[in-house]
Amino acid sequence: MLEVAELIVITDYFVIASGATERHVRTITEEVERVLAGKGVKPVRREGVEQGRWILIDFVDIVLHAFTVEERDYYDLERLWKDAPRVRWEQPAKKGTDRAGKARDTAG
């Protein structure tokens, strides 16, 4: 994830992901949309869904770029946006697990 708010005015973050196949890339984007729709967040724009090699989904404050591995290597957004600070993504802790998703000992 790149924080681009200081570099461009159209969004705050780029989330960059890759999948092994076009179907995998579509599945990644479908799941992100499903989860965010459950939180009341809907995209304002989608591009590349038909081809599935580079899908861009714009959620205004966050833009998801999902690529096949080959497309990600070719376009190399991390290099193009090298001045953008990288933001470490951490899964929210689930009840009974630590931040790494490992079960915690909840015995008193």
C-alpha cells in the first residue's frame, strides 16, 4: 500500500495486489468489493475487469490496482511512485487471535 495523498489530489492510497492468473485477479477484486460493500463502501469506477490483467477499482480515498504478476512487473507502480511512503498493512486482530492471526492463549 502506498500513501500518495501528498503527491496527487485524486486519492490518498494505492493498494497494489497481484494474482497468478486473470481469474485470480478478478477474484481478488470481487472479494475486496464484497467486503467493502458490506461496510457500505461502493466503488465509483472500475477499469480492466473484462481483460483481468490489470483491474483498477476506485473507492475515492483508496484505489485498488490488482495485476497479474507479469503486468505488475511490467508497469512497476512501486517504482513509478517511489516517492510515496509505503504503508504496512496489518490484518485487524480477530477475537482470540493475535495480530499475526495466531491463536492466543486465553486461559486466565
